Amino acid sequence: MPPNAKRVFQGVVFDVYQWQQKMFDGSYATFEKLKRKDTVVIIPITKDGKILITRQEQPGKEPFLSLAGGQIDEGEGVFDAAKRELLEETGHEAYKWKLWMAHQPYSKIEWALYFFVAQDCIKIIDQELDPGERIVVEKVSFEDFTDVAVDEKFIDQEIKFKFLEAKADPQKMNELKKLFLE
């Protein structure tokens, strides 16, 4: 975000920032950018190699398939947020963690996504869901997850893209399998 950007709207999810940007011809134009809390997505894998997926419902949305995850709270570290979201949404704790990838998907939104592979997960408590969440956790094999990840109801687009690539390239599929199961 440029240092001269000013917040012109504060929302529940998004804040809007604007600033004056000098153009190549010497004129000025108003530029905008959205900002939101960064997000963690966790691919939880149990000791027996099953991947935990979620079937979710939220008010005003069609039911969807996803993984555990959510926003990073103010003052919370990325890894702490991943551990918290895994525990809240699945009741599981993981003993091995890998940061798989992190990126900002849109140039006009200041928002980072962090993807973790959480291995050796075991259930230690019941879910602690937010009032607007209905989440059913299911265990699937890696092979079944390759189909879930590309299902139209699966909303984690970055993971969907990785698995579509992997379905077309056996080497990439082997790399994903190794990442998830070793």
C-alpha cells in the first residue's frame, strides 16, 4: 500500500484505500486498493494418510467443499492461526507442519494466503465452530482428494489449480503425493 493511501471505507471484511497517483503525462488519477485480513488454509492429514476435507454451510451461501482455514486474527502469527483454525474447525491437532505456499492472489487486494500441510493429525477435542459455520469433517484418501480438489463445489481455487495441473502431469501428481504423504 502506498504511504499516501488513505482508508476511505472500513468494512467488516474489506477496507478500501485510495490515493492520488501521478500519471506519465503529469496528470493525477485516483487509485484504489482493498485490504483484508490474511488467511490460512490447512491440508490436514491423519496418521493413516487420510486427508480431512470439510463440507460447509454458511448463511447466504450454497453448501461447498473446502479445507480447514480462516482469517489471521489481529496480533496473531501465521502459524498460530493455522494451528487455531485446524483445532476449531476439525478438533484435530497436527504434529508435523510444512508451509506449502504463500502468495497474494490479486494485485488490487492486499491479502496474503498461506497454505500449510499438517501431518500426523489426531482428534483431541470437539469442533468449536463460529455461529455462522456448519462444518462436517470427512476423511478421504489422497486418490479421492484428487477428485474432490477439482470438484465444482470445492472453493479453494489455488489448490484446485494445482490438482488440475497435476492431473495433466504425472510428475506434478507424484510431487503432490510426496508433499502430502511423506
